[in-house]
Amino acid sequence: MLPFDEILTKYLGEFGLYQGWVLFLMCFAEIPVGFHQVASVFLAAVPAYHCAVPGLVTSRDCQPILQALEMSIPWTQEKNESRQYHYNVSYADFWQSHTPESLSAGGTISCDRGWEYDCTTFTSTIVTEWDIVCSGGWLKRLTTALYMVGVMVGAVVFGDLADRLGRRPSYLLSLLIQCVFGVAAAFAPNLALFVIFRFFVGAATSGVIIVSCVMVAEFVGPSERVKVGVFRPLFFAVGEIIFAGIAYGIRDWRMLQLAISLPNLLFIPYFWVCPESPRWLMSRDQQRAKEITLSMARMNKVEVPDEAFVSGDPESIKEEASRKYSIVDLLRTPNMRMRSFKCFYVWFTCSLVFYGFSLNITDLSGNIYLNFLISSIMEIPGYLSLLYLQERFGRKIPVFTYLFLTGLGLIIVTVLPPGDSRVAVAMLSKLCITGGFQGIMIYSIELFPTVVRNTGMGSSSMAARFGATISPFLWLLADVWRPAPYLLFSIMTILAGLLCMLLPETKGLQLPQTLEDGEEFGRG
């Protein structure tokens, strides 16, 4: 067969009805991914809390009784309520026996009877159900980190499966696992099982993202890759926006987890309607590749002549089809190795900053639901701007610009006091990191050869998820010096932008097919 890009440009059309159908399938399935990726913002939210004091009512109708708290909970030098201790006194006849002056005589003891939570914002979260606060507060960050470990593992596993077994089976398996374990997480009887179930959800969402990202790019011609690369993740942002509304209406974490998992049942028909990538099939099963190509021609109302399917070198095709590829092949030769490492670092940094911001939206002042909604909306112009920027200026310059502006914005955030101005700059930084992250995704698809494209994307995604995994823990630096996380993020994004400028430009070029093509690509 002719190279698939040549078939697209000469006969099928770079984007037609068939490609639009595939894009619709991938976009529709992206919406629940947006739910799951940021679900911990509300599933693991930490409301105001204080020690449960035996023999004393300190809360009524979810609200603390301030007079009771002042007489039972010690206060720190910053005039903040201590969440870890209460006075060591008997509260059976509290009001008759004690005065504010006599309370400190007996000292304080730790919260030995659990905690009481303010439930005006959240009816329940995993934090309130399993008391993961104070000395157990690190478990909250661990639950988010282990979800991201699942995403990281899924990037490698499903990326490899997609290259070995095909895009379609890997994609369908991802959707199935996302549904089954998402529902299971809603009924988890303890924190350990919740974390395990969410781990598998994370792995599945990674499979959906990586495989769909590659699928839509492989079905279209060179001039349309940026458009489909931008349009698909728009629905990730749509999912986040919808999730803000769902979370606002459902304040119980179990019902919320169930509500974001059941929509996956809508994807059952994908088993019959989701096609395999003909570009992947060309080096493995040319007959099936021909059948799908002809199906595309019928839907696009064009004809493909028989000579387009004539194989120039059947022995080399057979040899290529029998080979199995892994991440080792990305690192075997010097040009591919350096290109891969640069991609890995840029993905790592983009993910670390993107999720570091998204999952810590509570660090900003104001209403958490409104801040989350605005943050999600800001992703849309970040995606859409790439339609113009990456077509007008090439692939790498927009990525560099967005990452540089992200670093600059985060530096400004560190010096601004809490308030609307700080929130505004933070939201603009979210727009820029969104554009940079999606820009490098589009760019990377064109940098890796077809035979290892999913492996390359999966490995890049693994690097990204490693960044997302450690991101929650980097916020612990704020306990030492509050601006530290923002300054670290800013330095890393600027460095990532500079590294991006060292990669070859790919705009309008035919995608490399073999490892040999990949090694020669961008030289000279």
C-alpha cells in the first residue's frame, strides 16, 4: 500500500465524514475522563474540623458553637483554632465547674475521640468518613498520588498494548475498566480498597487519553492534526465544567463517585462501532487496512484506485509486522534517544504544574466551586488558541511561549497577596499551562514513528503522570515557605520551554513510519 498520508491527501481527503465520526467517538468518551482526573478535589476535600469533645456539644446543624469551642479547644498564637488538641478537663458539668481562666491548668490532650466536621459545604468526603486529618492528613495526599501512579502505569501498559494488539482493543478495555472500578470505588468499605479501585480507574483513564489521542491523529492528514488534537481535549474541559455542576449538586462523596462512573455505560455500543486504525494495520494486516480504507472512502463519497493498495515490498512489510517494539527502541539510537528524553521532561513538567494547580484550587481564596469552574473554563481558550498558533507559527514556538508565560505568571502569583488579583493571574497561568500541555501532546504525536508512536506517547504520559504523582507532595514545601511550590513550578516550566525549542519542527511534514525514519527525522 501507499503510505497512509499519501492515500489521505490524494484520495480519501485529510478530513471527511468518516474521520468526523471517529473524532466524535473519541470526544464523547473524553467527558468522563475529565470527571475522574480531577475528582479528588471534591472527593477528598477537607472541611473545617475540630476535636470531638466528650460530654460537650460543640456543633449543631453542621455549624460549630463558637462559645463551646472557645471553652474547649485551645487557640494558637495566630488566633486559629487548634485542630489537634482539646483541654484535658471533664465536661460532664462543664459550665458549672470551669471558667476560661481555669481551663489551661490541666493542659491539653490530642483528639482521642475523633473529630467533628463542618458539613455546610460537603455532606461527606473520604476525609470525613475515614478521619484522615491531622497526623493522618498525609493519607489524603497519598490517595491522590496513588491515583496518579495508576495513570502512570496505565500509560505504559495501554500504550504498549495499543502498539502490540491494536488501538481498538486497548481503547475498549480502558473504557471497560474505567466503568467497573469507578462504580466499585463508590462502594468501597474502607480507604485501602478505595485507593486500589481508584488506582485502576486512573490506569484506565490514561488508556483512554493516550489511545484516543493517537487514534484521531492517525485517521487524518497532516494539515488536520492540530485541529483534531485541539478539538478532542476540549471535551476533557467540558467534562470538568460539567463535573463542577455535578459536585455542586451532590455533596456526598459516594453518590458523587457513582454519578461520574455510570456514564461509562453509554460506551457499550463502542464494541460494535469503534474502528481500528488503518495506519496501524498497514504494517500488520494489509487486507484489514484495505477494508477500513474502503469503508472510509464510501462514507467520504470518494474512490480509491486499486494501485493505492499495491505493496511495493511485501517482504519488508512482513518483517516489520513481525517485530515487537518497546521503550528500549525509543532509546536505542542517539537522535531518537535525545528527542525522547526532551519530550519526557516537558511532559513531566506540564503535568506536574497542571495538576499541581488543578488539584490544589483550595489554595486560592474564594468559593471552591466557583474557582474550580473558572479554572476549568480557562482551559478552553488554551486549547482553541492552538488552532491558530500551531498552524501559523509551527508546533514548538507556541509551546515555548505558553510555558514561558506560565513560569512568569507563577512568579507573579508568589508576590501578590490573597485576593481577586492573585486569583486572576493564577487563572491566566492555568490557561497558559493548558495550552503548553496540549501543545506538546500534539507535537509529540508527530515526533514519534508510527511503529512506536503509542509506546512513545505512553512513555511520555508515564513521565507526565510521575510529575502528577509527586505534585501533591511538593505542596508540603508551602509549610516551610509558602511561595516555594509556585517558584519551583515557574523554574521548571521555563526550562521545559527552552528544551522544547531544541526539538525539530514537524508542521506539514509526513509522519515518520519506521525506526529508521524516526532516527533520520529532523537531522540536518
